[in-house]
Amino acid sequence: MKKSELRQDMVSGDWIIMAPGRSKRPHESAIRLVKRRKASIKECPFEDPQAGGNREPILTYPERKKWQIQVLENKYPAVVHQKVCGTISKNGPYSVLPGVGHHDLIITRDHHKNFAKLSKEDANQVFQVFRDRYLMLYGDPCIAYTLIFHNWGPTAGASVYHPHYQLLAMPIVPPDVNHSLQGSARYYKENKKCVHCEMIAWETKDKKRIVFENKGAIAFTPFVSRLPFEVRIFPKKHLPNFENSYDEDIAYVVEALQTVLKRLEHKLKDPDYNFFIHTAPIKDKKKYGHYHWHIEVYPKVSIRAAFEQGSGVELNSVDPNDAAKFLR
């Protein structure tokens, strides 16, 4: 039986418990046992978004009548666009900030093609649309951070089967992103090196956790994996800001992401999952030159129980070495 050990994340400083002895084989408890339910096209609100009560799209590609991608305001937004930015106020001892921002949906045309199943060209177009919309919001003075993410499947938070992605621009830098930024800045101050570049260099040398690699991107299961089969994808080039990436850089990352998602679908029998982009904030670009944008992928194959919620320490029963070997 493999021994448990505590591992500290280089960026956040958080500890996790790696306890591979808790599972017999790295994949047996992760494989999806219930076949995915494919929703009817006739009942799908995203088959014709405007007929379903949504506003006219903000962006369409390649054109409105023959759209393959639509960007539109979320019908049920977490934050709402306003002309006047909110200011922090007090409610007793609590700080309060109005929920001002943008919450968009990015919908792809084919009802049954999730990101893994898109053609290479269509997948690249999705990420170029992400970048276009990101840049459109660049000058909004109310926005501090823009998060792009995807939920696939009901246990990952997707209420609609039809593939769609979300962009949420908000007046704060989210806590997890802030921890990542602070950890990256701390490492750079102490070592004069990008912490993520150091991780990439080590994983390239060690070779045990690499899932996929091409000329410009690398995907690996982190040594400090918080969850089973977690995968992170980095452009090999040091790029702090996603929105400043060239088409070529994005294409390398998109190939890696599609490959990882296809392998998760095949090896783990189509699990639900989340992926999201962590990038430097919109403002103060010079301040965040140490950062390295990347994508994090989390298959929904485990449940956070009382220990994780009560301690803040994640307990992972799948060794990332075994996870990477299984996904290769």
C-alpha cells in the first residue's frame, strides 16, 4: 500500500493530503456508471436562443443568420451591467458592493458537440471569441476581473445540456485567483522566476505527470493535485494575459485541452467536468508580469466531505503519477 503524504502547493502555499492507499485502482471509483442523458433538441432553449426569450446576441460568428457561435447576455445573470460603478458600503460590520458587471453566455451551434467533439477550427474559433469578448470589456472601469469557464454535465453545474460557456466580468478579483496571483508574486520576489515556468520545467524533466504535450503547450496532472484526475494546461511561452495571446499560442492550448477532454471522456466514461481560464487581471498589467495564464480542468469524480469542508485541506486518493499514466 502506498503511503500517505502531505504536499504543499508552490503557488498558494496550501497543503493537501495525498492518500493513494484509500483507492484500489486509480480509475475504478472515478468511472461514470450512469450513461449521460442527452436532452431533446425540441425542448432545448439554446437551439434558437432568441425564440427562448434571450436578447439579440452581442456577437455572432460567422454571421447572424448562419450563426455557429453566439455571445449573449445571460438570462439569469449573477451580476448586471450598469452605467454607474458601485462603491463599497457598510451594512453593520459587513462590507457590501453592488453586483455590477457582465455575465455572458457563449453558445455553440451543434446540440451534441461539446468542446472535445468540435472540429479543430471550431474549437479555435470558440477561444478566439472568448478573447474578442474579453477585449470588448477591456475598457469597462467597473471591471476588475473576467473569468471564462465551462460547466459540462449537471453535477458540474450545467442546467442546460446544449454546450455553452460563460464569461463573468466582476468588480473584484476572485479569492482563488487572488491567492494564485499573490503566490506567483511572492515566488517571483524570492526567486526572480515565474513559479509556473518552474513547474513546467520540472514536469518536462520528470516526465511522470505529463498527459499531453505539443510544440507550444503542455498538460499535466499537478504534483499537488487537489482532486483526482485534475489537469492543468499551460502555454509553454510565458504569457501573463490570455487576451494578449496570438492565434498560434491559443491553437496549441486548444489542441491540448481537446486532447485532455477526449481522454477523460474515453478513459473515465464521459464524466461531468469544469474547466476555467486563470489569467492576470485586466488592470495594472505591469504589476502582473510574473503571472502565467493557464487552464484548469476538474472532472467531477469525487465529493468534498466533512473533512475537506471543515479543514480546508483537500484529500486526494489518486496519485497524480497514476492519473497521468492512466490518461496517456
